[in-house]
Amino acid sequence: MGVAPAGIEASNTGHHHLIVDAPTPAAGAPIPADANHLHFGGGQTETTIELAPGEHTLQLVLGDFLHRPHDKAVVSEVITITVE
Ligand SMILES: [Cu+2]
């Protein structure tokens, strides 16, 4: 898969979404945009975020030009981190 900005329709591309403390987004619907669902619609491939101390889960989900997970979702494992 390649990275393309949101709104750009090209096969086998998408943009990253970082899911924080939320379940894997459902297939076929746009990924919500809120504090738990961060969109990198500019095609960014890195970021810095600040989280409250404690345990958090993180997952990357690639979304298509309309922010929907691909048919056969391209997702990372869910990882758990502890912020001190
Ligand atoms: Cu998006």
C-alpha cells in the first residue's frame, strides 16, 4: 500500500489513522474523527502525541480516500503502552 492524502482516490493507497484507547473501527464506514481517532489526512507518516499518564492502547489503521478501512483492512496489532 502507498500513502496518499485524504480525498485523493488512487488504488492501493490510503492515509494513516491512529486509534487511541478505542476498538478497531468497523469496516465499510468512515473512521470517526475525535480524540480517540487521529487522522493523518495530509499523508503524514510520523507524529508526536501527548497522553495522560497511565496505560493506553494504540493501533494504526489505513483508511481510503473517504476515511474508510480498506476491504481487507490494513491494520497493525494493538499495542499497549504505559505513559509515566
Ligand atoms: Cu482519515
